[in-house]
Amino acid sequence: MLPACRIPTRVTDTTASLIDNLFTNLDLKTCDVIIYDDSDHFLILSEVTLDKPKVEHPERKTRKLDAESIESLRNQLNNINRSPCLDNQDVDQATNYFIQEFEKAFDRACPAKTSKSRRQEPRKPWISKGIVRSIKIKNQLYKIRIENPSEDNKEKFRLYKNNLTKVIRAAKASHYTKLFAEASGSPKKSWEIIHVIIGKKKMSKFPESINHGPELVSDRPGIANVFNKHFANVGVRTVKESVAANNSEQRNKFEDYLPPSSLSSLFLTPTSKEELINIVNLLKPGGAEGIDVVLLNLYYV
């Protein structure tokens, strides 16, 4: 095992020491020290070749949604032959026909383009391009301070870092204020934002396997069926066990405590065109695709 780094990893105004290192028996291509002002210990970056498959960047699909493409979509929708849809008495067939024609027009007017994301992990949403440029300037000032720790260089770096910290905090606060405003009236979305802020992650509590009598069930459908059978029969089973334990007569069923059933307790009214339009207008515009691969924004076309 040989040390990978041979230059100082901790530098102060009066000392320079190598107290952080990597020890390995691999053939390292490079070993660099990254100047990092958030800690008095610098970062060590080494490059090594491993026999692993190349990581493919995730693909994403985007559509052209400018005024020209949306106008083209509107014209194509106006030219669709609606007779097979309106004259068909089968609702499923009529709906499928309309969706197919809509998707054809959508693909022609707003074609989808596939591109690979260069960033596997996006930066924090409140970090703008301007803040990124400021961070690079701060790093340059810190490097100058390390190489030439004069009082003037120290003061320049300190003032710039403090101002940048205030800007980042203000941008973060503005970002979450906007999110809370958009989530107004939705406690679920508000709690999701709070969990993101405090760093609380969802923990999957789904069991990998479950004992069902002498049998060990490990597949998810089987586990779901075990839970369904348990909760569907737990009431009846509990009553039987209670009756047997008390050695008493059969107790009343829950139906005995309910009023007589009424066949007129539920009614349905026909859906109108105006009702559907009002429901769509209540939806909030968004860029996420629905099950029909149509952006919610396009329902307003």
C-alpha cells in the first residue's frame, strides 16, 4: 500500500502539512488536491481505472412548445375527422380513436426530442448561474489567499464569502417561500416540502418476506394477498375466538345495529360538456405528462 498524495492537504498562515491521504495498491492515473474553503482540510481527488461498465447518462424527452407549434397543433386538431368519434356508440372505441388522432397531431406539431442529461445530479434549485459564477470567483480568491496570505487577500476573501453566503441564503429562502405559496391549500404538498427541508427521507417499510403459517412468502403479490386475507377475515375470526373463549351464545352481527338499507341512497347524474370544461379549468397548469402522454398545459389549447 503506497500513499497517493505527496503535497500538503492542510494549509494555514504559518503551516503546511500532509495529514490526509489515500493508501492504495492500485495504479492511480492522477492524484490532485482540491482547495476547499469550507474546511481547513483540502479534498483529495484520485483517478483510477476499474473494470466496470460505462455509466450511461439518463435520457430525457423534451417537446417543442412555442407559439408556432401550439398554433400548428390547434389547426391540426380542427381538421380532425370527428365523425368516427361522435357517431360511435361505444365510449371506449370513441375515446381511443380521439386519443390516437390527438397523439398523431401532437407528435407532428410538437415532436419529441431525446437528449442525454449531462448532470447525473442536478444542482440545488436555488443555485442560479450567477451564483455559480460567484462561487467560482470565491474559490479563486481563496486560492489566492492560500498562495499569498496577505492581510489584503484575507480581507477580500472574507468579505466576498460573507456576501455570497447571504445571497445564497436569501435565494434558498425565496425558493421555499415560492414553493409554500404554490402548495397553499394542500397540506400534503406542504409536508413534502418540510420533509425536503429537514432532510427526512421516505423509508420503505415493505417486508421482503413474511411467514404465513409454515410457508415463507417472498413475492410481493403473495405478501399482499396474505395481508388482504388477514384483514378481510380478522373481524369474523376475532368474534369466533371471543365466543369460543367465553363459551357464550352467538352474538349479534353488525348488520343488526344498522338501519334498513335504502335503494335510493345513491344516484348518478349525466355528465355534461360544461362540467368537464369546468373541471379542466380548475386544474393547475403543469409540465408533467399524463397517462395519455399529453402535457397538462395543452388541455388549455
